[in-house]
Amino acid sequence: MAATFSFNTTPALLIGVGASRVSSDRLRAILGARIIVVTDPGLRQSGLLDPVLGGMTAQSIETNIFDSVSADPPEAEVEAALEAVRAHRATGILGFGGGSPMDVAKAVALVAGSGERLSDAYGVGNARGPRLPLVLIPTTAGTGSEVTPIAILTTGETEKKGIVSPLLLPDMAILDAELTLGLPPAATAATGIDAMVHAIEAYASASPNNNPISRNLAREALRLLGGSIRTACQDGRQLAARENMLIGAMLAGQAFANSPVAAVHALAYPIGAHFHVPHGVSNALVLPHVLRFNIAQSPQLYAEIASDAVPNLSRLPPPERSAAFADALQKLSAELKLPQRLRDVGIAAEDLPMLARDAIKQTRLLVNNPRSVSEADALAIYRAAW
């Protein structure tokens, strides 16, 4: 018998090639007639948004675009977007892009709808709500933000904080693989590895809410992602691979939204915050080293999922399979031409103690790791990755 657990996810999903082009009537039904679109300047210039905007115009939706979202978005961008929402008298929010625009859209919908202070919403279960109606359309296959109750923002110079609440789950998410066709190989690789980390950490999470639904979603995510990431990076116009990546990232998002991530993310966050390394790359840099640390204590967890992502590992006995899994993921990262060492992204050996001090502050994440992590452990992992 499974222990009592909860499982929350986005209540409506629209999935299919071209879905974003034919969804304008649903957008109006959910978001109303005055919509703020939250995105980033690159996406605005790319033209990917134009068909969506055209459909909304045909539905007599008055649209204003906030396109000033940056990577690792600071609080100031949420505040600027809130001003745009108020000036437009928006009835709903559409987040369009990768994790950063979607996280900003979530935070904006929450604060604009409830009137609460952003600073009061940080943490687990502190958001009051209600929020404005919200729809999210991902353009990368990585964060799974369209199905997670989490928004991560940069506070101060380097610190990141998260708002964690089911209130942040959108009313609908639209997954359209056409929107990911132009994603360059490096970004495809980094976001794909990020999604794989979500699935791996969700499956092995020590959270008391780890549950059979999340574990099964994580395994299916690894099968889709592991089976398609090479093709998606080598032939970015291959729609089947792109759709597998997008659905895999979404399933991994559903898994870790309910069975939270752990030490890989805890050690990746300071790398991104201090050195502005993309989140997926930060995860890839520490992933095999955190896995080896965890495998020393809990090898069976990783033996169970290894062949989902890397089918040929099924021929190995479980003790060897888990170790080979960490090696295979490191080789995959190299094959996809991602940076392999912390030194490759400008991190000096003398920076490692600072990273370890910051990583150990990520208690919200570290509590979910299957093996306890001390500051000395974090430093040893960083040194192995350096």
C-alpha cells in the first residue's frame, strides 16, 4: 500500500504540432479579452510569437507584449511586468518561452491577482492568491515549468528564491513541437539534460511525497528523452524527436513538481547565480558527480531507471548498472558538446569553497536528496567536477 500522497498538475493540456496556432479561441475563453504576453526579446524578434498574436487579433483580443525577460530573471522584471499588467488592465497572462518567461508570468499572475507582496510569497505554501488566469506555452523542452507549481527568481546580486504553491499551476499549457524547431543544438542539449535531471531526481527523491505516479512519469520521461535527445540535437527539424523531447520534459516536470528535486539542483544553482552559466549546463556539470555520491549509498535507485534512459545498460547486473549510468550520462553530455568541467565555464579552484557554502543553504532541495550532503561533501563534489 502506498503512503498518503498528493499529486497536483496543470488541469488542461493541449498537445500537438501547430497547437499554438489554433488555440486563440481557448485563450480568449480562459484569459479574457485583454491579455499580457510575457516573453523575452529574442523570441519576440524570432517571429515565433506572430501566429499566436495573429490568432488573438482574429478573436478581438487586445494584446500587450512584455518582452523584457532575461535569463535568471530578477525581481525587477516582475515588477516591470506588473506595471504593464496594470496599465493594460489585463484580464489574463500568457507566458511564452523557456523557463524564465514562464516563471515571470507565474509570479506576475499571482501578484497581480492577489495584491500580495512578492517578498511575502517566497517559500513553500506562502502564496495567498488568487491569481489572474494564466496559460503557458513552452518553446524549449527542458524546464517543465508549464506543469510545475514553482517560480524561481533572482534576488539581490546572486541569490535565487522560489515561490512554491499550487496556485502557480496555469489553467492550461499548450505544447507545440513546431515552436522548438529552431532551438540550436547547444540549447537543445542543455535543456534536454535539464529535463533528464528532473526525472532522475524525482524518481530518487527522499521527499515523503515521492509516489508511484511521479515515479512512473519519471521513467517514461527518461525513455522519451534518452531515446530522442541525440536526434533532436543532430537534426533539429525532426518533428517526432522534438515532440518526444517536449512531452518528455513535461512528464519530468509533472514528476518533480510532486516529488521534488535534490542535490543536483542545489549544487547547480550557485553556479548559475555567480557565473551566469545556463541552468541546464550547470546541472550537466554536476550531475554525474552527484550521482556517484548518491550511488555509493543507494545504488538500487539508479539501477532501476538506468536502462530507461540508456537501454543497453539492461544487460548489466544492478550494482554495475548504476555506476555505468553515471558514466553514460557524462559521456552523453560530452557527445552533445556541453562543457565538461567547472573550469571550462570560468570557475577557478579558489571559487569552489564559496560555491559549497552557497549550495548548503539550499535546504529546500537538499532535504530531498537520498543521501545527506554536508558542506564538505558539496566541496568534494565540486572538486570532482572541476
